[in-house]
Amino acid sequence: MTDCPCNSGVDFNDCCGPILDGTTTAQTAEALMRSRYTAHVKGNFDHVANTHAPEIKSTYNKSAAKAQSKGTEWVGLEIRECKDGGVDDETGTVLFSAKFMENGDLNVHRELSDFRRENGEWVYVDGKINPQGEPRRVQKVGRNEPCPCGSGKKYKKCCGK
Amino acid sequence: MKRHFDCTACGKCCHGWLPLSISDALAHADIFPLFLFWMPVRPGGKSYDLTRELGIELKLKKRKRAAVRVFPVSYVPTHISCPALQNDGLCTIHESKPQRCRTMPLSGARAESDQLDLLIPKPDWDCDVSDTAPLIYDDKHITERQNFEDERQVLIADSKILKPFANLMIDGAPKLRMDLEKVANRPKGGHLILNFSTLVPRLADVDIFKLAKKQASVMLHFADQTAERTEFSDEHKRYVACAQDWQKILD
């Protein structure tokens, strides 16, 4: 058994393997994302190119991507968040961090990727590198309002003391 | 204000940096040392609105902004002649020469109303700007339009590739943004220079190995030309590093 490079903890032959060799297709946006990462690990740039949406095919040079990836070694994938992109969805986004070694340095590629179904198959549409998260919003509690901890006391007499 | 101009084929403007379209850069990759210029313009600077259209808008600190245009350049040191310039002042690639050369002295990268300063020849140029030369600029309108329009169209087409590329690079490399900010804040402006190879993964039809072969040898040629000339030591280092960069692809 060989663990799949995408860090799913599943055997390669039950995870990205069949998607890469074309015996099956990705059922979810996340599965496609994982298979595209594994394709980078394995140097299978055909899979990367074949899973691009038609409108971005003209801006991807497979052999150039391959030639320039020589000094890059992918060392780990972490899926941070998936929105939609399930078996019943038509679109989806995946937020991920992929670690790689380059010139002896460990780097992280963080990306929020957009996926879409094209003739039933998931394809990669676009990505935002190092996306900014939603600004954190903090609800202010007035000193005389009931304490949010549910004690029934005023905030100033309870947690806000 | 009327401006007249006729080219006397003196070859004096065929020196130093030459901005190129992507296709002109690729077509002459066997002679031009190709780099990518990143040139910020601050609001109020030359042709800001056009630069923002052809390039990207960058938010800087303190709510300031800059428009940044990215474009390929034949990076020949200032005062060194273009590799396509013959001793008699004529061009060896005249039939297929870049659109930038054809449009000279006008520029498709500048607004039509913002061309006047370009039409005053540099002190050592031999352009014919007498009243007998054809009228090319009249009251902020270009009268001889064809090459100007052609260059503008090429720049617009290139921007469809260069804009997403620029955004991706800036998002992926925080240092690039910081460096651009520094350049944008300089009173005299300036530019950053990246290797042309960074763009190639976005150009679907380019054979990177053929290109790397051409460019590796061009860079070595220019590294030779600038060796042991202190005034070109910056350029020299760049050629050497870039030659290695292309060579890595071939190894």
C-alpha cells in the first residue's frame, strides 16, 4: 500500500490514482483538487492541462509548466475549506495549502480555487492565491445588556467584570 | 501645436531598451535579450488611465494607488545599439520589425493626447521635423494613425494575457508588491525587471525548450558584450543570471 500523495490517508490506488490514469473521474471538486495536486507530485501535467476549463486552456503551457517545475518538490497538501462542489453541485470552491521545497526552502502555496462542471465533469476555472479571509467581525456587548453566557445577569455584573 | 516628422533612417533611436509585444518578443527571441518590465504610474502620471486599462491597478499603503503595466522588453543597455541594427544604420529585420519600431516616434502605450513630448527628437537624433516633413500630430490628434492604432490593438490583445499574469504574480509574491510600492513612490518613478521565463507558462503555444535555447545564447552574448565594462555591471549580472535560468530549463 502506498499512501496517496494528497495526504488523504487513503491508498493511492483508491484515491487519486484512478483519476490520474483516467479509469474514473473526480466526483467532487475536492477530489479533482486533490488529483491535480497529486498530478503535480507525479509530474503528470497532462492531467493538469486536461482538467482546465475551456476558457483558460489558451493560457496554460504544459511543457513550460513542467520544465519550470524541476526545482520544485511538493511535500504536502492540506484542504482547508470546501464550499459546494459536491456530487449534486454544479460549482464549488476549495481552499487549500500546498507545501513545497524550492532551493532548499519550504514554501506554502495557498489558493482558493474555483471549480465548475463542464459536460458533467469537474474542471478547474480560476484561483486566487493567498486569498484574504473575511474580515473578523466582533459583536460588541453593552455593559448593561444581558450577559451572552446566559447567566441572566447583566454583562457588567458577570463576564464583563 | 503641430508636429512634423519624417524618418531619415539615421538609426540613432535604435539603441537601448525596446518595449515589445509578446508576439514580437517571441518572433525575435533569437536576437533580443528578453526581460519583463513592471512599470508603475501614479495617478496624475503619464497616461494613467490608459496604463490602468492595459495593466493592473495596485492599492498602495495610505490609500494611494498606482497603475502598473507589464511588458516584454529587449533589454539592451542604454547607448548600445539594437542587435538588429546594421553598421549602415539600417535594420536587418526591417520586413518583420517590431510594431514598437514601426510606430516610432508615436507610442500606442500613451494616450493620443499625450504624445507631444515624444515628438521632440533627442539631441543626437537626425529626424526630419521641418515643416516640409509630413504632419503627424495636430492639436493633440494623430494625423498619421495606422501604426499607432496597430500598436494599440496589439497592446490591448496582450493585456488579456498580461493582466491576469500580473495579478497572479502579485498575489503569489508579497515581495513583488513591496518592491513595486517602493518604485512607485520614487519621485522619478522607475521599473522592476523580471525574467521573461516567468511569463512562458501562461503562453500556451510556446515551445519553451526552443525559446530557452535561443535566449540562453542571446544572454551569454550580451554578458560577453558587457563584461569588464563597469558602467554595465548591473546589466552584466542580469544577463549572466538569466542565462543560467534558461540553461536550467535545458539541463
